[in-house]
Amino acid sequence: MLGNDSLRYERLAEHIVVLTIDRPDARNAIDGLVTAGLDAALKATEADNDIQVVILTGTGEQAFCAGADLKAIARGDGASLSTATGGFAGLTRARRTKVWIAAVNGAALAGGCELALACDLIVASSGATFGLPEPKRGLIAAAGGVFRLIRSLPRAIALELIATGDHLTASRAFDFGFVNHVVPPDAVLDAALSLAKKITANAPLAVRESLMIAREAASLDESSLWSLSDQAYRRIRATEDFREGPKAFLEKRLPRWQGR
């Protein structure tokens, strides 16, 4: 059975899994149990062809995730907060083919912001905040935060946040294109599910191949990206869904995707 006392694993809709960090008393900070749960959930969702979207959220409205559990680090359990292949929380370095949506329902700070940045899309509550306050504590955001933030925001804004450790409100984050949607606090999960259902209405392999190219766009040159695109198109052209999409359009009906 997937999930544990610190991470809930639920199938709330067809093709959609919701992972909830369930440590409200610790502001949903990452401990060894959360890391183990996320690592297991990621591997399980990658292996399950029926799952197309994963939503990551936290319990309550105060914090999406406050980052690493400092009490666990003080106990000498810091090594349990990361995995060899997935990095911090088993997620920030992990290679994934499924769409991940962060449903941010409060503060996403330090490692919590890095978890949101590791996802593909972000739905935020109107009271959500984002930030990398590590320099205030003599640390750096070493789980991808520094370079992912600079790719996600205008350069000057990102540099200011990185250097000062200040927070970014949900409304400013939306204005900068950092988050996809801002909704009332009690509507975050529903909005994330609505977005996920729009994604699962599309051909799953087409979404997967498209995201594979898009995720590499910032790090590869155009020649390499053309090669990736050509290879992906050849794979898609060989699928049954490649023929089903145009056929359904001409017959004026919803497509019946098979994912192969």
C-alpha cells in the first residue's frame, strides 16, 4: 500500500493521483517518512501507465511545505531527507514522464519552494507565498531553487529574491507567470483537479512526448531540440492514438485514447 503517516496517496479521479504531505503541526516540513513516501509514489506513478497526472499538496491552509525538518537534521537524520536518484524529498532531481502539479495552499518556502519549482505547473491559493530564505540562515537553496527560480521569473526579480530571501506573494507570482492560477484558499485542490482533468482529456503519449521536449528547452541548443522533436514525432506517428485523434475529429465525437 502506498503512502504512510506523513504522506497520503489517493486516486481522486481517473488517471489522477493526489499526494498530500500530512504534517500540519510541522508546517508540512520534509522528514524521512515524507521522503520515503514521495520516492515510492514517484516510482509507482511512473510505472503505472494509467496514471497521467500527479498533484502534490499539503494539509491545511498555512503551509504547502516549510522545507526540510530542522528537528530531523538536528537529530542527525538529515540523510533521510533525500534519495540518491531523486534528491531532496525524493523529487527535486527525479526524472519524470508524468505531469506534476503543485497545489500550493500556503507558504512554500525553502525546500517547499523547491518542491513547487520541481513540478510542471503551480496552482496557488490567494494567501500563498514563495521564497528561498536560506541566505538568512547562512545556507543556499541547493535543491534546484536557485537555478529554477532564475528560469521561472524575470532575472532582476529572481536575483532580488535569491539575494534577500524575501517572499513572493501569489498575486505577484501570477503577474510574473510563475504560477498558472490563483484561487481562494478553499478552492486550491479543486482548481488543480480541474487543470489535471483538462490534461487527461488529451492523448497521454502526446502530452508525455511534448513535455519531454519542453523540459529540455532551456538547456539544449536548437539543433538538439530539433532532433528530440523529430524522434518524438516518429514515436507518436506509430501509435494508435495518432490515428484516433483525426478520426474522432472528423466523426464529431470524443476521442478514445488508448495510450499506445
